[in-house]
Amino acid sequence: MPFYHKLGNIPHKRHTQFRKEDGSLYSEQLFGTIGFDGMSTNSYHEQRPTQVKEIKKQYSVAPKIAKENHIQSYRFRGFQVKPENDYLESRKAVLTNSDCTIILAAPKHSTTDYFYKNSDADEMIFIHKGSGKLRTHLGNLDFKYGDYLIIPRGIIYKIDFDTEDNRLFIVESRRPIYTPKRYRNHFGQLLEHSPFCERDIRRPYELETNNESGDFLMKVKKQGDIFDMVYASHPFDVVGYDGYNYPYALSIHDFEPITGRIHQPPPVHQTFETDAFVICSFVPRMYDYHPQSIPAPYNHSNIDSDEVLYYVDGDFMSRNDIDQGHISLHPAGIPHGPHPGTAEKSIGKTKTEELAVMVDTFKPLMVTEEAMKIADEDYHKSWLDH
């Protein structure tokens, strides 16, 4: 995150002696991105974070592609993804390119037997159903319905769920995920016209500091494979840290929509960005208030990007036959817009209660085998007049 956070105990100066009560040194680690040029955090550990005892096995979790090059619009019924006990096994990649992978997951149980680290990608986890606690080596965050969890690459984490009824919409990003630059000044502060501000962003509030030796299973994702590694010390052994690189949470319910007299373009809904795609939030809001406005979105051509819309809740006035957990994919190169009759029906409406998450990618998305299991292959015909 582009603002400073400190948690636990740290020395007065970085890269200086920081000793325990018995006189031994805490082990300092610089946790940084983009070489030494990106955001970073200095953390202090009870034991050295470099102690790997064994690499047990390696197995692929790379998406299996069903359609690499296509120009068909799709709808995917996300809630048809079956719940699974294990968190990692529940993650089903549905759309992917070289910059990001879009995943659906319905995990039933908390992660208890292992720690997880994605060394390839930042993760955005949207909580559609469920609540619990994200536990990381840099502190913990409570989460509930509507939360975005942003987990930078390299963060070691577990997830504790309160119940077995959980639905997650996940984006893995091979690029760092930031807040939109047009909402920040040159100091990094979110500006007055931003739809959210720093007080809406929840930072880690508690550290779990363990000082244990033993066998600790770490599942590390790298280049589409999972490596089972055994660490010699407990990964959650940080006594303190400070910096700009840490997990955080933002609720979609704290996103304040920007409205106008006529229909506003999708970038007003932007919530996060990378240099390869954007993430937007569509939230309950007042409709356009020009006396002759058409609240439904106008037809538009995705010439430079694929558009993915994940439907969360409410009434989606521009689409027919859309339900919670559905995903629409509108690929680059062809126009799309409201379904027949919905533009007319929207006239005179004053507000919407819709809730949705949108991902627009600049590179085409490939459709996976998992996606085709839940695909509506006739969705592209839904714009025909019947």
C-alpha cells in the first residue's frame, strides 16, 4: 500500500542491532518488490526466515486451457463450482492470460495443516460468502461479505473460516496491485474526489509471534507449480515490522459511487489497477439525473480489452437472466451492451441496488476447462430480438 504502517516492536534505525532479552539478535528481513525500487517492509523475526529442511514434492496447478483464441461472449454460473474441503484444491481457474488468472473457490475448511505463499502473483480475494480471519506473517485481518483482501506476492498466510459456506472470487496478478493513480497525489495520498480514502482501508491489527522449531509445511506457488517445502521454524515469528508492503482489506460497501447527469463511463468505478488490467466496483447508487437520461449503459466495443463482470447481488438492470455468482465474459473485438428491452425499461428509474466486481484486461483471456464445465454457450445469442 502507498502509505506507511507499523506493527509490533522495531529498532530505532533499520539495519542496526536489535536484540532479544537474552542478548541474541532478532533476524531482520527486507520484504520488497520490483528489486529494491518498489514498496517494501522491514520485518524482525525470532528465527532466521531462511531455514528450509526439505522440498518434498512439486505438482502443477496451471490452468488447463479449453479455448485459447476465441471471440465468443460467455456466461459462467459460478455457484455451480462445487465446495471442497481444502482451500487450495477448491481454487478453480476459469479465465487466464500471461498477466492474471481469475479463480472461483468454495472452500469449506480453514487452512490448518499448511501455510501458503504465492511467489508468482499478488492476490485479490473478494469475499462473496463467508467470514473469518486472514492470518499472515505480517499480521491478521478479519473479513466478511463484501471485503476485498489484497495479499501481495510472497506473503505467507492461512485463512480461517467461520462456517463451511464460503464463496470467493480471486484474481491472481503477475503485476503489483495498486490503488488508482488518478485518485492519488504525488505524495501517494488519496485525493478528495477518490471514491474511498485511507480510513476505509483496514490494515493488519495483530501479530501472531511464535518462536517454535520443528517441521512446518509451506506450500509455495511458483510458475504454475506448488512446491511442498518443510520449514525448520514457525513462519509466523515476526515481532514487528514497518513499511509499505503488507496485506490489507477494503469493503466494497465503503466504495462511494461517482454519479452524474448522464451515464458515467466504467472508469468511475475503478477500485484497483495494475499496468495490465483494472478492477472496478459497481455498487448501489443513484442513477443519472438528466431529464432525458438513459440509465442503462450504452453499447460499446471492447477493442482493447476483455471485460469480465462478476455478479454479486441486487438487480442487474442491463442484463437478462443473471443471478448471484454468474460471470460474464465480453471479449475484445466485438461490441456489447444492454440486453434487448433493458435500455427502455431503465428510463425513469432513479437508483440501482446492483453489486458487482469487474475486471478489464488488456490482453485476451483464455477460457479454461473448469470454466467450460459451468459455461452457458448460448449466452452470445442473448442480444438477439426474439
